[in-house]
Amino acid sequence: MSNKTTYHIFALLRQEWLNWVASGHIRFHSKRIYTLKGTEDYQGFSKLMSNSPDETWFDAGGYILASIPFHRKNKKFVKSVPVKERVEEWIPIDAVQQFYPLSELGARSLQGDASRAHVKLGQPIFQKLWEAWCEEQREIRANWRGELFVETLDYDVPHLDTIPESVLPYLRLEEETPSEKKDSAYTIRGTRAYAWAAAFSLLDLLLGQLPVDKEPLNAVIRKTKQEYDLTRPILGDPDFSVLTDALDKAVADKYSASITISFLVVVFHYCGQIMAEKAPNMVSLKQDLAALVCNGDTRLAASAAYFIGRAMEDIPVTMLAYAKTPKAYPALHCVLPEQEQTIPRAD
């Protein structure tokens, strides 16, 4: 049920909150307060969180919200404390109407500290707003990783608008391909057949029916599902090259779009390894991207790199970027990650 009550809220880090309760006041600036017009005011909530300290954004227990009965222009609850030649603003604990956790999970995380500090926690009435904001942040950060990875590999900006909308959810790993939904899917995960099976099944879904005999496809899948060496490039297998031309033509005829079976295979091959927390071989990845350039244009390689970068966590992507141009980061010791280092998936 919608709650239209107006709230004057600011977001605290967990340690700020505990310090406030312990000392009875907190150094404060009134610009940290944002007005929320009810519990469905996403615009107000996004401004509040986007201007809060940059704690681990997906940890609901890292923040707590304080509701204060005034707006920025009302100084009733703010103490101005002279300090030498400046004035600091402090806000006392008795100005707080209620502390709100961001979610039920956040409430459970905070409950121990709240009990020890004798704090009354409210209900997580802003949970839907928090979940929507986290989802937005997840997409923003995934897009940033993808773009940085493309830049690090020296490709131009990918033209994602040339990729059919119906394909994007699979490349962003938001949807499973038909092959992944089968009961037998576990038998090819971690093999060289995985990416080909995923790409073939996706094209079968998008085209209505593959314009080639499926038996040669199935034969190659049966062969490669016994191959577990993922360190070699996934493209260049002669058994597959004879099958790709007809598929690529069918896709181009239907969508007039810049995607090919090889492009899909490269994305699924390396994203599949990342999601399984395996270590993609960067040398092989670069070779496969180079093969896409030879087979089409640089946009295919840039787009593949973008979706692979999205699947990574922040640290592997930034470490590669730092190591590529160490002089651009004078405050850092830029070291290239070891090839054997596992590249964790993005949550």
C-alpha cells in the first residue's frame, strides 16, 4: 500500500550511526537531507543515495536511514558549534524520529548493533526503492566495466544499437539460452561445447528454425563436450567453420544486424567461464577478438569485449586498465594481474 507521508531523510554509514548513538551528536551538513514524498518517491530516494557516502552499494546493512522532522531551512534541531574561525553544524540524537533499515536483510544485519546500542529500528518501508536503486547501480556499473574493458583492449566504442533487442538480454546474462534450460545442460558446462550449444540454441529460437541440417551441429557438440581445455581460442575449429556461413547469412537476412554466430560464441564462451569463476585466458580472448575483426569488422570485436567486461567484477577490469597505462595513475602501483588469477563474476 502506498505511503504518501513526507519524510526528511539522510543516509548514514553504519559506523556513523553507531558513533552518533554513542556520542549523542554527529557532525553534519544540512545538504545531506533529502525530502521523500512517500515510500514510492524513487526520484527523491535516488538523489538521497547517489549523494550518500560510497559504501558497498549492494550491502543493505552498510547504511541506515535517519528521519528528521525538519527541512534544510529549519535550524531548530541543528547546533552551530564555533571552532576557531569556522562554525560546525552538529545534530543531536534527539532530533531523530526514526531509524530505518533499507531492507529486511539489512534489518537483520543491523539488529545486533541496534540491540547493544538500545536503538529502536523501524520497518524497512523503503525496501522497494532500495531494490530499484541497487538494480540501477548494477546496470550502471556493468556498463562502466564493459566500456572500460573495450577501451583497455584498444577497440572503438561498440555500436550496441546494431544488435537486435531480442538478443540483448542473453548477452547481458539476464536470460538463459534454451540450451542452458535443458536438463542435460550440466553435461556441457565447462567444456568447449558450451558456447556453441548456447549460440545454436539462441539462433534456433530467434530464427524460428535453423536454416541448416541440425545433425552436423549435434555431431560437433557431441565431440566437443568431451573437450575441457578452455585455454585455447574457441574460434578457428574447422568442424564449425563449414556451418557458420549459412547461419550468419540467415541472421543478416532477418535482422540486418551486426551479429554473427562467431560473435555469440565468443561472448558465451568467456562469459560462461567468468560466471563459473574460472580464469579466462587473456591471450586466447584477444586472439578470438582478432578473429572477429578478420571475419567482419571491429564493431563485432568491440561489442564482444563489452559484454565480456560487463560479466567481470570491478577489480580485474580496473587492474588491466591501470597496468596498461601506469603513468596515468601516479598514486597507484600498477601491476598486471597474473594470467592464472580467477576473474570473479559480477553479482
